[in-house]
Amino acid sequence: MAADADLSALDRVFAALTDPTRRAILSMLLEDDMAVTDVAEPFDVSLAAISKHLTVLTQAGLISQEKRGRVKWCKLEPDALRDASVWMQSFGQFEAVNLDAFEAFLEKELGDAPDDTRPSGG
Amino acid sequence: MAADADLSALDRVFAALTDPTRRAILSMLLEDDMAVTDVAEPFDVSLAAISKHLTVLTQAGLISQEKRGRVKWCKLEPDALRDASVWMQSFGQFEAVNLDAFEAFLEKELGDAPDDTRPSGG
DNA sequence: CCCAAACTTAACCGTTTGGTTGAGCATTTG
DNA sequence: CAAATGCTCAACCAAACGGTTAAGTTTGGG
């Protein structure tokens, strides 16, 4: 029932990141804020399924959603990743992020590096 | 794209990190290698449950297990976190890790890890 | 050898997850 | 107002998850 209340913020963030569809959504939102329908478009699942994913991401704090008219805009909230990042860094032989690996990864993951494509920082 | 293979590795790492018991296990292993029975001791679940958790962590590459005699030693493999860390950093408004938050977090997370369970070897 | 220790595996169970379809609500448009 | 658009909710389903207990396997020791 109220199982959600038990979950720590960290639980919710990691749980949200487990699903590859949700990670892909976050990558998409890295480029721009998007409406729910547009988020759903590239995926081979129903709009309702994407709506659920967006709820999960919202509850994890990874995105925010703002309704303007009948359109609900989704915006990346990268700050929510900080605690999880900090947690992971505590295991770090790797101190900070290896920038080479970072760029290689971005090329593979996003196709184009987001060095200039940040969602306007608010 | 070959990104698929990477993504499923990420899947496994994030899925493994979702469970708070498994994160606690990783924190314990941060201090020392441990036998399965000793890993299980502070938890209120069966040994079989912990054994399953350790299998999940192993398959995610987050730990390795080496059998010496009848004892299976568990060792942290923090390198497996690098890809996930890199992925998260790609969303980083937050540049590097906030060291204050890091230390505060460690105190909270590691403050009650067992220290009576060290293997004799090193 | 035989038993205990240290794990793992198998079978099972309730809950959660991710998906579906269809109905419903709010808003914009005609 | 009516209809279309944008999105969520409800009901349902199969599969995965995390837990259990019980049995099995391997290793070490009296």
C-alpha cells in the first residue's frame, strides 16, 4: 500500500534508472524539454506506458512536469542524480569522472555530445 | 548499434544498486573482503536470500567471489560502477562531486557497517 | 568415515513491475 | 456545443523480484 513511503530517495533514483526506457527518456530530455506525446513517439509502447514511466521519473525527482494548457511538459532535473552520484563515488578508485571515457560514452549513448545542448538552466 | 550490449550492462548495474540490502552489502565490502556468512550476519534475512543478492551483484560485475576451501570470499569491484557513474555525469549540471555531501553521506551510510567480520587474510 | 560448516539450488509464494486496452477528464478548436 | 487532442486512471495480465524453507553439494575436521 504505502510501500512508496518506505523507499529512500536513493532507492527511487536507482529504481528509476534501472529501466532502459526511462534512461532513454532522460537522454532525450537532456536535449530539450518535451511534451508527453513527443517523449512517447520513438518508443514502441503505448502512451499510457510512457506516462507511467514519467510518473516514476517524477517521483524519483529526476524530471519535473508542468502542465501548460493541455500539454504537459517534461523537464530534466539532473540534481536528483547528485546523491546517487555521490553514493557511487564513495566506491571510487576512479576519483572524478574519467573524461575520456565520458566522451567516448556520450558518443555511443547520445550520438552527439551535449556540450552545447543543455536544457537552459532555469 | 553496439550500444545495446553496454546498455544491458548498465541495466544490471542499476538494477543491482536498486536494492538497499545490496547497497549495504557493497558498503560493507568497502571496508574489507568478506565471507558470505559474514556478509549475511547483520541482515534479518536468510542466508539463501543473501546468497542470491551476492549473485546479482556478481552478475552486475560489482563484486567478485573467490572460493578458498569451503569459504567464498566476496570482494568489491568498484570499476563496474564507472560506466554507470559516467552515464550519470552526462546529466551533470553538478560538475564534480560535492565533497561536503560526500562526507556527510559516508558518515550516514557507513556509520553502522560491521567491523568485527574481517577475514584474516588481506 | 561421518558430521558440521559454508554455501547454493529448487520449489514455492506474495508483491511489484511493465505492459495492455478502454474509459475518462481537461483543454483547445471548429 | 461538439469533436479532437493530450494525457491519466482503472482493470487486468504475465513476468520478474525478493523472500521463505528444505534439500543438496563441497570442504574440513574429529
